[in-house]
Amino acid sequence: MKLKQTIIGLLIFLGLLTTLASTTYADETTNTSTFSINAKAAIAVDAQSGKIFYSQDATTPLPIASITKIISLLVVEDQIKAGKLSLQDTVTISPEIAAISVHPDLSNVPLIAGQSYSVEELIHASLIQSANAAVMALAEKVAGSQDKFVDMMKTTLNQLGITDAKIVNVSGLNNSYLGTLIYPGSSSEDENELSAQDVAIVARHLINTYPEILQISQTTQETFGANTASPTVMTNWNRMLPGFSDEKTGVDGLKTGTTDLAGACFVGTITQDSRRVITVVLHANDHPNNSSARFIETSKLMDYALSQWQYVEVLPANHTLPNLKQIKVLDGKTLTMPVTNQKPLYLWVQTGTDVKTIKYNYQLSGKSIEHKQLLAPAKKGIVIGQIIPNNPADPYGYLTKDLQKATYGKIITTQKAEKANLFVIWGRKVKDFITNIF
């Protein structure tokens, strides 16, 4: 009896070990079908191609708080690129801006009315310290007023294809803090709103066009106004940078945002193995109970994007095209011509995807290739159409249609198509005519 109890106990113990082992394995393995981010909205994209790796309610406009500043700084950088502004230009602080700069509830560096600061100093303060008055001072320098700068922000967003944004100020604050400086037609409680996907579009454009911005965004600490009577040590709000509580290797940007309405938000970027991923988390649900909530969710999102997606060759160069070995040739010596793809075709696919499941559509001169023919004569190696890949297992696509088109391949001829002589051409026409009659 004692031996029997011992054996039963041993079996129970082994069963518990097995259960524990399987549970541990499940925790360490990302289940892509159940993966989610504990926030109102989130997105992860490849910075180079614009491929979306994850999307959660990412097209709904939501308050973005100080993430707004990446739009404002994009406008400023565009002005510098156009030669209308320089980093060394000085900005004289107005009394209204000075008053906002010392508001106890707002993130700022103190600005003294009548004193001048360089454009470069104010850019650093806007990005590192999220200084609201600093970015407002830049707006006045660039456009002459807050209102006109907001109009410039809207124009910039429209140029990026973003048409559903709500932009009412240059900083991302709730309008209630701005007094008489609110945008005409907006209410005293309005805030800027953008979808997570649109934030990713802005962030991608900013860091790809002005990569030097990342040198600022990864600065953990810096002194503002070092040569003034009131120098201020700025500490970056991005706690995923080296030396902070939520440090993550490879993170070098980009911008936090927090208001009562927006909650805790963060647009982040990380580089790993030569890959740069951009993430957006809007309104982390565990905030304010957990001050790290947005960074915890961002870390999860970054890990998912980096581990669950890979860039692979799905169609080698000079390969027989699936379901399109040849096309018809009008008036040629031969009535068909073999075709192939000009270069290898690569796609971002989820890890473990069988590339044989990728589908392909083909276009010639913008129309379905089945309804078009190649007109003889034609040279060998000429581009006659596009290969449009379609991954049935990919629910996300790309940030924009133009970026999606960049994945298209090119169809080329593999030999020349010589034109038939007139007797052969007319003979075919007569044959077709008789065939159609009878």
C-alpha cells in the first residue's frame, strides 16, 4: 500500500513538472494569433520599407499629446533644408511664451522674456525635455504666429497623405493651457489627434529625411541655456534609453506624450541587426498606475516586430512566373513569348511562412495582362509589365499605397519578338474571320 502511494505521488509530481514546463514554454513563445498590446491603439512598422508588422485600431484618430512635436520639428527641419532658417538663428522670447515656460504643470525649460536662444537650442529642448514653450517659440520664429504655424503643420500632413488629423496647436497641450494663443475655431478643451498609423508615417518621414534628429532624441541629458543666467539640466522623458529604468538595447528615439486626455503615449524606434523598427503606442491602459506602462508595451511590440517577421526572397530572378509562362504576341513570327521577372522579388513575411503560398497578379500597361498582347517587333529584355505579390497570410500591408507598389516586380521578355511578314499576318486574319463565321 505504501509503495502504491509512493508511485502515485511520483506520477503526480512528474505531471506537475510537465505542466510547468509546457507553461514556461508557452510564456516564452509569442502566439501571433493572440498577441495584443495593452493600449487603445498601436502599430509597428519597418522604417525603410513602411511594411506594417502589427496594427491595433491604428487608423482611428486619438489624442497624441506631445508626440505632436515631431510634426512641428518636421516643419522646422523643412524650413532649414529650404534655407529659410538656420540652426544658428536666434529666437527672441515673447512675454506670453515666457509665462508658459514656467507653468508648474507643464514640461518646459524656463525662457526669459526678451532674451534670445538659438534655433538649435530650442529644437533640443523640444525633443529632449519636451519643452512646450520652446516649440511654441520656434513656431513664432518660423511663421510669425502660432496660428500660421498650425496651418503649416496641416499642409505638411496633407503632403504626407494624412487628411483626417485634428491639429489645433504646435505643442500637443490641451488648449486650456494656452489662453489667448489657441487656434481660431478650436475650443478651449481641444487637443491634437492623429491615428497611430499616421504618427508612424510622420515618424518614418522625419527620421528618414533628417536622420540627424536621432542624435538629439537619444541624448539622455543635456544642459539648456548653458551660457545664460539660468542654465537648466534637461533629462530625456524616454526611459528606454541607456541608463534609465526601462532601458532597451538599440532604442534611440523618439518622442513621448502625456496629457489627461491622451494618457501615456510613445512613438519609439529601435535598430537591431541593421533593421530599424518604428512603434507607436497610444494611451497605454496601465497608466498612471504604472509609470512604465507605455515603455513595457513598446518593448513587447518591438520584440514582436523583430522576431516574428523576416525579409525573404519569394521569387528568384529569371524565374518562371507562376501561372504566366508566356504572353501572346500580336503580328509576331511566333504567337507567344516566354517572360520572366527582371530581379529577385523580396517580401516581409511572418516567420515560418511558406513562400509557395504567395500569390501573384500581373499587369501590362495598367490593365490585366490577359487582355493585352505584346505587339511585334519587340526586343529581348524589355520591361512589359508588373508583378504584384499578394501574401494571403498578411493582414497588414504597408503604410501607404505607394510603399506597397515598391514591392512590385518587373516582367521582362526573354527573347526578341520578330514581326511576321504581311502574307502571314493577312493569312491569320482571314483564318480568324472564317473561324468566327463558322
